[in-house]
Amino acid sequence: MDTEASMRPSTTPRSRALATEAVHAGRDDLAALGLHAPPIDLSTTYPSYDSRGEAERIDTFATTGARLDGSPVYARLDNPTTARFETALARLEGTESAVSFASGMAALTAVLLARASMGLRHVIAVRPLYGCSDHLLGAGLLGTEVTWTDPAGIAEAIRPDTGLVVVETPANPTLAEVDIRALAHSCGSVPLLVDNTFATPVLQRPVEHGARIVLHSATKYLGGHGDVMGGVVACDEEFAARLRQVRFATGGVLHPMAGYLLLRGLSTLPVRVRAASVSAAELSRRLAADPRIARVHYPAVGGAMVSFEVYGDPHRVISAVRLITPAVSLGSVDTLIQHPASISHRIVDEGDRQAAGVGDRLLRMSVGLEDVEDLWADLCQALSDPPARTAAGSVPESRPAGR
Ligand SMILES: *Cc1c(COP(=O)(O)O)cnc(C)c1O
């Protein structure tokens, strides 16, 4: 335990290429430990015969939020396996530190609470955001007061109690992009949080463009296989310390098994994102040329997400896909499609949703690693007129429409 903690580099600048970091970051000490795969530490508690020493360490953590040397005392303070994932993600995003959470929403919650605890309850946010992020900010669950604006309105919306500016780029689900550098400039001294879930550090490292806080739903591309939930915030060590204190007090910790799976996911992140992006770009070109499609959204930064608006009934497409899985979420090795107005953004007030460009005919597709011709064939049959599908005998007409 001592060995692991003391050998963990905390603020190593990113000097190796991203693909190399993806495979080696968070694992640098393994060879010295005589290991190849990272160990999983499932301990909830850690023995110590020195309770005076423990008291001191707890005081240190409570006052500074700094990572403890040696054992974590109790699993809500820290865990060596999740710490490996944090080290690796920080290296990929080019930040000093990263703090992991049980989900993306737990991560956003911790950021909002950390700022509110400094008396900074006001948040400025740009729509669209992921539906539940929109809901968390707007519903007042955490006592946050939000001003919704477009990038041009940020400077004007800043107040003395503004603690954060929140933006997603490319945004869920329209894939709308903002100029991070210009936006960071309008934030002045207010920290800009960029939700980088869709681009991943493979395509975009927001801190290099002036963002101070980078948030991920690790459930998506970082995990990459649709079998682990997690969230992570990459930032400077000062804010990371606050986040650790909030995480300790509120308990939204990432499970060590999830930490292990996320670290493993990171090692293939560059390969997965690049391969799926090639297919997504190709599908976006074919969809754009298809007369059944009214509009295609594909980000300039690239990526494996494609959104498109159909002329026909979007629920029919959802009910007709066969290879593609009709399911919410994204970033898995297999292709998923969903209807944001029904699912991912259902919780957003309809007027706000429409105003943010999330219309009723919009479908959001997360492109996986299947062969692009197989994906195109499935999309084409799903988009074709109902009689053609019935003739093929593949779709019972009575099947309820995609919910
Ligand atoms: C899914 C998602 C979240 C929420 O993450 P969870 O892991 O589901 O809690 C936040 N932001 C974006 C952009 C997402 O897609």
C-alpha cells in the first residue's frame, strides 16, 4: 500500500504521446512491483495500530483534501485502484489531477457542491447539455441558480457569486460545438467546465484551450464496453482537493472494480475512438446524401457520434433496427441509437428542449466498431418505408414504437 501510494506520480506533465500514455499511465510502478496487470484493492477499511497517527492523517485530509500518503484509512477517502485510473485520465487530459466518482452525474454534483461551498452558487450554462445535467442545474436540487445563455452572452451573465460556466462540446445530443478558447476568454476568472464526454481526450483536450475543469461520464467512451458506470473530473490539484473533500462527505465514490475496468478501457481508448470515428464520418456522409434524411449533425472535431433528423417517423426507425441496438447511452463497442426527445432529454422541459435544437425528429447514434457496410445496411432497412420491411417479414406491425 505504502509502496503504491508513494510511487504514484501526482503531477507528471504529459511528455509521451497520447497512445503511449493510454497504455502506460497509472501503471508506471507495476514492473517494480513485479506485476503486469494492475492489482484490484477491494478493501473498505485499512488496519492501523497507531490511532494517534490516523487522527493526524484524517485531520490533514479534512483540512487540505490532499491525497494521503500510505493507506487510505477508509475507502471513502481514496482507493489505490481508482487512483490509478485518476492518474491515467489526468495524464490524458493534461491536468495535474483527476477525481473519480460513481457516475458522471455524481461528478457534476461534486463540482457544483464544491463551488457552492465557497459561496458561489450561480452557474452559467449553455444549452444543449445532456438531459440530466440540464435537469440537475435547472431543478434547484443542489441550490444552484442557473443562467442559461449562448456563448456570446456569458461575459454579461457573470455575477459576483458566479462559480462556474458549464458547456458541452460537442453537445449531447445535437453535437453543437463551441470555440473553447473564445469561451474561456469570456469567462474571465470564472472557471470554465467543459463536458468532454463526446470528444474524449483523443480528439480534444479542453485544458489546452483554457478550460479549467474537464468532466467525463466515464460510463461512455472511457469505459467503452457498456459495462461500467463512472464519472471523473480532471482539473488542477487545488480544485481536486476540494472535490476529494466533497466526495468524502457525500460518498459518490467510484468502486475499485469500476476503477480497474476504466483503467483498462483507457488503454484502448485512442484505437476505439479513431476506428469508430472513421465509420461515423462515413455514415454521416451517406446520411447527408440520403433523401429520407432532413439534416445530419456531425462535429468538426470528429468523433463517433452522429445525429440526424428524419422526414418520417423517428420511432419507426428505432423499432426497425436489427444490428444496431435501440438503447440510450453511448461510447460502447457496439452501435446504439436512441430518440433524445423520448429518452436522454425527456426530463428537459419541452420548450427548452426544442429551443436547444433537440427536435422530435432527431435521432442520436453512437457508432461502434462493427463493419461500416453492415451498419449502413441496417440503417437503410430501418429507414425504408414500412411496406418494404413488412414484405421482408422482419417487423411485426404491432410492435410498440421505440420506448
Ligand atoms: C451520460 C452523460 C452524462 C452523465 O453521466 P452518467 O455516467 O450517466 O451519470 C453527463 N454528460 C454527458 C455528455 C453524458 O453523455
